[in-house]
Amino acid sequence: MHTVSCSKLFQYITLFAFATFFLTNCDLFNPDEEENPVPFVANFTDDWLSEDAEGFIVISDINGQTLNATTWSGNTRIEFDPISDSRIIVTTGTRDEYSNTVYMTSNCYVKPGEWTWKGILQTEYLGYVTLNLINIPNGLIDGKFSGIYQTIGINEYSSSVLFPLYGENEYLYLSCVLQDESEAYLLVESIVPGSTVTVDLNNLADPTNSETNFHQSTNQFYVRYAGYHVPGQYYNGSYPIDSHEEYGTENADGIGFNHAVETTHYFFEFIDFDSPNHWTGDYWSFYHYGPIPSSTSKINADFSIINSQPDSFQIDITGTVDNVLSNWVWGGYGGYNQVKWRVFTNPNFTNLALPRMPDSIAISFDLPYSIEFQLENVQIMDYPDLTNHEEVLETLFQSEDYFFNIATDGVRIRTKQNESFTGRNNNGKISNFQKQNDIMFPTP
């Protein structure tokens, strides 16, 4: 069995997995059209896959026939034989050793060419900083220091804090609730491992308030904020220093959020549930990167699941969208001993059948027959900064920067559950492996 280091788990959810499948409804592209052969080149950089892990990549035509397949480890460049097909399916995958789950993703109807998978910087433990606290306000109700991976609370009797660091020149974010129940904030900057830093709480500052109006009144919603210390950078070298999440169950038209003046760039997530069932039901999502938005917006589209079977999956879309994602699951429970398969496709092709994967890959990674998968849910997506599915792929695989450093206006999503899915866990909530959809969703 080939395994993946647990410490690399977040990175490996970015792996694109196996899959070849037959798509119908081919009005936009002619599957029989042949062009001058073009090599397909796959670049895996920045430790997208570690040296001690093995992944696989499969290139197939749109009818599900394998054109080429191989395995690899670490940073590498793979150049496949020239391809005559004008459109292909590109898939990759790997296994996580901790959960014994194979994570897979497929992208279909893509042009042959050169793609680059960019790894996300993995922070490592560097040591502790000693924080000596002075001028702590009397009657401090609550306080907490937040940094990478760690939150440590303080009270009015605290005198020092040992805080673990996972990044050079890390920022720490101190949020406090004072005796009169007012809030105050302090940003502690440019600290290094092994140092001792005096933190003067006389420098606590009043918060600034950012208001966000909802696109419509809602009775069931969820909001999450994560503040970044480097404006406009949400991947390598950056990390959330402030976070907040909240459920609402009353008639709400918007929400306000207090935060430090210095933290101006946030990941903002808003979910509007169709029913009180929350994650077990359908919902609308709004994701945004940058200054906290003054209002949310809703995808101007919807869809129906016509057929949820893996050999005849079909949805019907009304409106214009940029991407379609169907999430499929096989085996296990709760994220263990499973195969999770994500299929991204052009919204012009909404009928598909999942085929059998190449025997060499199926045997090596213990993959089931495609007919055994269950559809968990479907999502349609609109990216305001991008124009279509083609530009989504170009931004993801062929741009020099990371996806949401470019498409900062985020994404609007409509999610619908498959009512006949029997393997739902965690109260139906989409797991982090699906919420944090590869580098397209670098949510904290």
C-alpha cells in the first residue's frame, strides 16, 4: 500500500484524482475532431506531492478510453506522448495513510497543453516565543492570542505566555473582552522563535466594525471570517490570524463584525440554508476574499438532479454558471476507508457516466468499480472575476499566481444534496476535504 504522510494531509486534499468517464450532450465540442498532436505536460511543483508519497495521473479521451497513465512522487515534470484529441480528461489521485482514504478529482473537456499543480506552503514548528504581559486591564473577562494552528487564552492574572510559532516573522492577534463587555484588539508583529516580547495591553485599541447586508432576509444562515496578515495573499506565506463563525436562526438581513483596524483582508463565507436541517439540506454559498464585503450576492442560476446513478448521472441547469462539481463516495464511513471522487465538468455537459479506471491504477490503489459509487451532492459555481469554465482552468493550472489571489471576488455556489445518499456523516455537513476544494478553496 502506498501511503501519504499525515502531516501533509491538507496539501494532499489538493490532489486531482483518477477518473475517466463518458459524456453525452456534445454540442460544443466534437469528440471525433482531431487536431495536430499536442503533448500534455504535467508539472508538480512546490512539494504539491511529497517524496514519500505516490500519486497517479490518468489522461483519457472524452469517451473514457485511457490514453496514458503513470505514477510519480515529489516534484516532477511528466511529458506524455502527443495527443490528437482536441479535448481530454485529466485526473490525479493519492491515498491518505491516516484515514486509508483515496482522494480523487477529475477535470473534463480540457485542452491538451501544459499544466502546473502548485503546492501550498507547509508550515513547520519552529519553537516558542515568550510573551511577557504588562498593564493587563482589571476585570478582563476574556482574552486570546491567535496564530498559526494555535489559540491560547489569557485572563487578568496572566503574566506570561509561551506561544508556539510555525512561521518566520509570525504575527499574533490578541482579542479581548473587557470588564464593561467592550471589545479591544492588538496586533503583535514580527516575532521570531526563541525571543522574548513584551506585550503592553495599554496599546489595546477599539475595534472597527464591518457590516455586511445579506442578499435576502434569511432565517437559517452560517457566517465565517478568517483574517489574513498579508493583504491579497491567501496561500504561501500567509495564514489566518483572526477567525469567527456564527449560526443564525432569526429573521436576519445582515451581520456586523468587530475586528482590528490592521486586519483589512479576510476570507468571508456566508451560507443561506433552505431549511432548518442545515447541512443535511440544500443551500446557497457566497465566498469572498479581500475587504469584508458590504453585501453578499447569490448565484443567478439553479439546477435539478435528474438522475443520480453513476452510469447515467444528469442534472438540468437554469442560468449561466462557470463550473459543475459532483461529489461521489464509496465505502467506509466518516472519512475513513473510503474513496472520495470529485468530478469537475464544463456546465455545457451535464450528462455523464463514470467508467472503470485503468486496471493498473485500480489494483495499486484499491479502487472499486465506478458503478459502486454513490452521489453525495452537486454544486454549480459562478466566479464573478472569470468568464467561463475555460478561464477557470487556465487560472487554476496555467497562471503564475494562485487561484483566489487572482479571482478575489470569490465564488457563488448552489449546493443540492442527493436525497437517496445513504453514507452521509457529520450531520450531513460537507467534509473539510470537500469544502476546501484543492487550491480553488484555500479556506482556513
